[in-house]
Amino acid sequence: MTATVQNPFQHIVEPLDTNKPTQQFFNLSKLGDPRYDRLPFSIRVLLESAVRNCDEFLVKRSDVESILNWKQTQTQTVEVPFRPARVILQDFTGVPAVVDFAAMRDAVMKLGGNPEKINPVCPADLVIDHSIQVDFNRKSDSLQKNQDLEFDRNKERFQFLKWGSKAFRNMRIIPPGSGIVHQVNLEYLARVVFNEDGYFYPDSLVGTDSHTTMIDGLGVLGWGVGGIEAEAVMLGQPISMVLPEVVGYKLCGTPDKLITSTDIVLTVTKHLRQVGVVGKFVEFFGPGVAQLSIADRATIANMCPEYGATAAFFPVDDISIQYLEQTGREPEKLTDIAKYLKAVGMFRDYNNVSQDPDFTQVVELDLTTVVPCCSGPKRPQDRIAVSCMKNDFESCLGAKQGFKGFQVAPDRHSATVPFQFGGKEYTLSHGSVVIAAITSCTNTSNPSVMLGAGLLAKKAIECGLSVKPYIKTSLSPGSGVVTYYLKESGVMDYLSQLGFEVVGYGCMTCIGNSGPLPEPVVEAITQGDLVAAGILSGNRNFEGRVHPNTRANYLASPPLVIAYAIAGTVRIDFENEPIAVNSEGREIFLRDIWPTREEIQAVERTFVIPSMFKEVYQKIEKVNERWNALVAPSDKLYTWDAESTYIKSPPFFDGLTMELKPPKPINDAYVLLNLGDSVTTDHISPAGNIARTSSAARYLTSRGLTPRDYNSYGSRRGNDAVMARGTFANIRLFNKFLNKQAPQTIHLPTGETMDVFDAAERYQQSGVPLLVLAGKEYGSGSSRDWAAKGPFLLGIKAVIAESYERIHRSNLVGMGVIPLEYLPEQTADSLGLTGRERYTISIPEQLTPRMIIDVKLDTGKTFQVRMRFDTDVELAYFHNGGILNYMIRKMSEN
């Protein structure tokens, strides 16, 4: 990431401090270009990277000019390169990345190249946080039991990652039990400003998790990319991106004293979904930003994928520097950070309107209008005021099956099912809470909502309230610091008394690692066909993600998670109904136990202190004794174990040669699946439990495993045989061919209904190419490379959709699967497509970005679609059969 002698901007290099002449920076103010001062702060980061890395090869002087000319290019598609300072990964996406690197080394060696060229050239941090599940809860030893089980299940994966940390330079592994990737990034890994190889420059990153954007709250520009794209960045390839529009989001006013950051972010999410910010940067400004802590800003930035933007940027200000001090960063570094950012015009004063840059569009939110809210029951953007939750749920019960409907017959709305648990009888009904989880990077990084939950728990216990024992309660903090201040402030005991014991440090319930529900609860839900509820402080609540038996899932602040757990149902109006009646017969309302912002801030000032962060993080890489004792090989080439069901050499590079083959048309393809809107990566490639009746389960059973050893799809991402079988295996997948939810499809030549993998396998045996038809926002949700790798292995050559989620489209491109888009105002329905036709797609030899091509049906009908290769670089990847093939050929050149 350092400057070279060929850099045409070397003349603007100068020392930051005249007393330290060897520590230099590119002083962008010396460009003498008035356009610079009008650029959004996020675009200034892209500009600095282009200036510093300008070599007239990968990054050209014309790219710098394009970025400076940002305002004038808003109506055009302008492609620019970006070289992030670093890459961050979590283990669900990190394991397949390391598997790919190991396989790429083998492929480079076969092509006569040097396999050690496959190595990260920029810093890469991999945090193991997605493997732990809530198998045990409500007991003081739950944490240790869950961590032991995590290690027993994943020892093979962990050994492989430890090999990776030895075999590859610039790759650091943060062991399991340390925290959630984005919180560890915020509290520990973030540099804000790099000082490397004699140069200061802004910290920036891409990550293999869509919520990488959380770091934007600290003023570090970052966003999620597909694992495939991240691998190319790690190997030194710039990201080729379309210069984005930047929506200025102005915050004004002061939130009510009862409002949490979760309420604000859910309000922002719904608002920006309505504005439409897909593929754009959002940059926050205005006096309201100064009212928000870094934890509040990080919460808002975290849910950037849920409102569809690429990044959600809060430029660095004095509060950012105070946060770095609070989290134990060194004073000398803080001085350099502020001095550098001020020198290059990237330090923000949110109350100074003269600093406000130009934006593509400005929208505004008055924080005084925010009310307590949740989101659900199936999507993060479907915000509901807490005062409306009861009515909203009851209207969803009877509404047509969809994002806001369960289609329960009116005579079943009051259905109840009694059951026995722990020697007592309880009753479940529609809306009964069976999972209550304080979880996820979104909220557990924020001391205000975590201490708020603790103070609410304290008041609840003092009022004699409790949580029913069958509700699966859990607390999974984002780092050890959280447990530290919860204990020091004295609220941990109260959380424990309500059943919210610490169960692990990781994503857990939010990613779908919620573990099993008690069998009597599952039987009652099944018997009554009940719409049971999960309530979690997470960022995703798509169908089938949290747990197969919770059809309604609501996102809420940690204090509200506890409140709904105490109430036992989401069918409650907290303003007019008591949350519970205590043992003395007194009605207790939520307002009686809700802590004010002033109460929370007083505790936070006293107990969230720098020494906590220093103590936790100075030992983070060595604190896990089982990880320290783990023995892994040290060879540069990985020795694949044919018996392994976790780690397997993927078939992506089989038969790869140095010669490129011209693209072929797709002839007489069948449609494997006919899907609707908002098909998520959870639908395409689930991360949660492996159903006993699934194709993946049959494969694992054939390898000698029992159901207790299946683990999750997420943990099996190093094995393509499992993951191909898990593609489209979500039980909530709605396939129009079947007109119901099921992980199945119709094999069109025979009319048989079968599991998706089995149908695809039969098509492949016949040598028939496959397509997927889809609606809007195809591939929304998590940045999941297996949602592209899996379809590739099933023989899917192209997807035709109305629109794509940004990261998923990129992943499809990266695997050589063609993303096709209906022309404006056209859909499968408007074109009269049933999906039962056979499709021929012409692929011209001379391709250009976003070109329009023809699709012919066996019925004689013809229509046109846009090929969503958006840049010349993406076309180069396609001609190579995908980005990894491109990199292998490049690394194999002499």
C-alpha cells in the first residue's frame, strides 16, 4: 500500500510533523483543486487511495480525475479502482476463503507457477465468531459448555484455520471466544489512520460480512463484499467499483430520553428503504450527529445492508477521538490521527455548516420524532411502533401469506395449546415468545442499550417479575468488555436471575445458531400450527433464519427483548396493559421499570473505562487455551484429508488451463426454480441447522455421521459436497412451481417433485443447463459467497431477476454465473413467463458492460434482458470463468 517512484503525485508528499521527516503523507489540499473541498468525506477516502496508489497501471491519473469530478459524473456510470487498506473476515466466510487459497496454490503449482504467490498482500484479520451455538442457556456454566461443544464440533475447521495463519503471511486469526467480528473491529482492530512504511493514510477495508459497514460509524470507510471478491483484494487486486452517488442524511434534534439507538436505526432503515439507496453511499451530517455516541453511530452504520446502501459513513470528529481514548488506544496515535485528518480535510465538525459538502441528494430525520419500535415479523425494514405491535401482529395473523402475513384462518387466531415443562403446565398461543436473545453486533457493542437492559432487569427483579422457564433466553456479548462492565456495574446478577446468562461470545442467535428449543415447546407449536415468536436484538429476521419453529421474529433493543420475554407474548400493548402481575398481585407496567437515558449515561460514565478495554484486548490472541494447544501442520501446501467432512478441495479449478475459451450461448436451458421477490441468501444458502430429511443430511449420514454431528451449514462451508446439497435447502423457500414453502422443485421433464439438489443432479446428468427466475432484490441479506458457489455447482448458468442485491450480484459475477435483469417495467408476469419454457440466451463474443441481449423461448417468444456485468473488469472475470480463475492465471504468469 505504499507509494512508488512512478507515482505522478509524489510532489504533494510532505511530512506530517517536521520533527519526523520520515513519516509522510499525501497532502490532498496541495492538489490545489477547488473540487476537493466540495467532495463528500467518503469520496475523499476513495480519492486519497487513488492518489497514493497511482502507478498508471492498476490506478491511473485519469481515475484520480474521475473521482475529483464526482459531482459532474452523477448521471454517468464511471468506473474507478479502490485499494482498501485491509480486509476482515469471519469464520463462516473465512474458512471457504482459506479453502480457496489452498486450492489456488495447488492450481498455480499445476500451471507451473509459484504457489506462494497466493498470499495476502494487505493485512487480513479473521475473527472466529460464527461457530458457537446456544446449546445451553439459563445456567451459570452455559458459557463454558457452549464453548467446549463449539470446539469439539469445529476442531477440524479450527485446525485448518490455524494452518492458514501459519501458511499465509499478513493473516491474523482472532481465536473463538473473543467476540463478534464487528465489535472486535470497532474496539480493537480499527486503526482509523494507518502509519505504515513511512506513510499516513486513512484506514479503510472490505469484509466478507455484509455488516462490515458497522466500522463506518467510527469514520473508517468499509463495506461488505463477497468472499470471492475479498480474496482478490487480499491478493492485491483493486476493487473495480462504479463511482457511487452519495445521499446526505441530515440528522437534527435530540432524541427523547426513553429512546434507544435501536429505535433510531430501525427508523432510519425504514426511511432509507423508502428513499431508495441501493448501490449508493449514505453520509451522515447535521447537528443531530453530534448528539450520538460512536456506539450509536456504529449501530446505525451496522444496519446499512438492511436499508440497502453500500456504506453508511460518519466522518471522524472529536467524539470519534474520545471513543478511541475510551477504548484504550495510545495517546500519541490519537494525536497523529487528528493531526493527519485535519491536514487532509477529513476531520468533521458536525455543527459547522460551512463544512457540509455537496451530495447527490439530501434527506432529513428529526430525532425528536423517533418512537420506541421493533421490526418484523419477517424483514428488518418493516418497522412497527411498540404501541402498535399487538394490533400489527394480529393483522399479520390473518393476512395473506407474505412479508406481513401468515394466512391463519380466523377461527384459529385464539388457538391455545397446553403443555408440560419442568413439572408445570403452561400454554402457548399465536404470538407466544419462545426465544428472547440479546445478541448480534448491532446492539451488543453499545454500552447504552446493554446497560439499559441490565438496569431494566434490576428494576424488574425488584418488582418481583420473572421470565417463564420454557422461553429460551440468552445473552451473547460482542466482546469480553461487555461482560466486564455488566459485572462491575452490578447488573449482571439481575440479568442472570431473569435467565439472560452469558452463553457465548459470537453471533449465535442472529446468524441462526439459536440451538434447539425444548421438545415440549416444539411439540406444542407443531400441534397447534402456532405462529410462535422470537425477539432478538439482531439485524436480520428473515423467515427460517432465527429458528425453524419461530415463524414471527422481531428485531428490538436489548431492553425490549427482556420486556417481551417477561410479557411472554408480542400480543401486548405496553402503554395500556401491564407487562405482568407480580406475586403480590400488583400490576407492573413497562414504564415502571424502563430506565431513562440519564440513568444509563451515569452508569456508563462510571463503569465503561479504558482499562477494561486494555485488559481484555492485550490478551485476546492468547486467551483461549484450547486454541493455543491446537496443533496444525506448517506446510505451505495443504494436505487434503479425503475422510474429512469439513474441509475438502473444491472442484472450481479442475481442468483449468492458461488458455481462455470464448463464451458459449446457453441453449435450451430449463428453469430450476421460479422465485418471487426478496429471495435472500438465507433462502439460497442457509447458514443454520441441517434438517434430518435434507440432501445434505443424507450425504453426511452416508459418511457415517449421526444427526448430533451434522453441525450447521455455516460450519460446513469448507466442504462443497455439503454446500451444493444445501443450496436452496431453506424450508421457507417459496417456489412458484409448487405454490408453497419447501426446499423442493419440479423436475420438468418428468414432472416429479424432489429436493432441489436431486433435481439439479438429474439435469446435470442429462447435460442440460439451468436458470433461475426471480423477482426484486434477489440475493438480499448476508454477503454469502456460497449463495453463488452453490448455484454454480448445481449447473445454474444464469439468473434472470428484476433486481439484485449488490454483493450477491458481485458474487455471481465472481463465479461466472451470468446475472441478467429484465428491462424496466418488465417482469416474468408481464412477459407471460411460467418458467416451464426452455430458454436460449445468446452470448455475443464482443461483450460490453450492461449490454442488452436476446432471450428466446421454445414457444417462439423472444424478449430482451440486460447483462449485469457492470464494468470491464467484471467482463474480464467472466471471460476467465470467474474471478478466482482470473487470479490463478495472473499468478501463474512468468
